[in-house]
Amino acid sequence: MIVVKSEAARRLAPHDMDAALEQVSDIESVGRQALTEIREAVTGYREGSLATELDRARSALSAAGIEPVVHRSGPPLTAQSEALMGWVVRESVTNSVRHSGASRCEIEVEGSPEHVRLRITDNGRGMPADREPRSRTGTGLKGLTERLAQAGGSLEAGPAERGGFRVLAGLPVPEASRASPNPAGHNLTP
């Protein structure tokens, strides 16, 4: 997010200093929040949140002049699914902002008791056929493909049907989550 907003500030500065300064202010805020999150993650207090990544995606896309369209449906996800899908959103949106030249990016999360599916599609120029996704483990689309596979899921990335680029990610919902829709044991009836 910091890099994306820095790039936006650099592009805006020659033409609209007020907008560039707004991005710099956002960079400071995001940096402070990131520092807090890193401290919490290091001490084991924070799990990834898809909702947080969707909010960040809206902000990053808007800052880059890309219209964000976000749809989410289905039951709550497990912490592991939230974290994995959050990483997919983060990486995909970063790629759209940096490389796509898109004017619109749609993010759709659909959940069911058995499976969760994430689709991210932009209307940009897509990825050249001779370019492989980054291959460092833990980053880029290849690293995400490996992480999702370890959790029984999948990730596909490539040209969208009507141009642009598309990322599809899917994860099964663990049996334990399906067997108990109310794992905390709270009485949900009035």
C-alpha cells in the first residue's frame, strides 16, 4: 500500500500538489498502521483479515485511478482462509495498480458451506505471455499458488475472457467449520 500510494503521489505531484500531499498523508497513516500490525503479528496477536485487505484494495485502486468494484457474499471464513484470500487480494491488486493500465478492477468473494471462491478481474492490458509470475516463495502469484495448494485450494491467473487479467482462487471450507455453524457455542435464537 505504501509503495502504491508513493507511486500515486509521484504521478500527481507535477499536476496537483494538493492531491499528492493527500497521498503522502495517507502514506504516513498506512505506515503507522503497518508498524502496529507488524508488532502485533510478531507477537502472535493478529490474524489476516480479508475485510481489511478489501478495504485497502478499494483505497489503493482509487488512488491509482482504477474504479474498484467489490462484492462479497457467503458465511464468515476461517482465520486461515481469511489470511490466504487476503494475500491473494493484496498481490492481485498490487499487480493491477502497477502493471495493468486498467480503469476498473472487480473483486468478487463468494462463499458457501463447502467452498470459498475469489475472482479478481481488471480491464487492463494483462500480463505478456513471455512473463512468468514472480517465483520467490511467499510472494507473487507463484508463491500464492503454492500456499493455496498446501491448504487444498487452487489459484489460476491469466487473461480474462473479455481482455484484461483475471485471478481465480478457491479454497475448501474445513469439515470442522461446516459441522458447527456456531463454533463459539452461543445461542443465536432470541
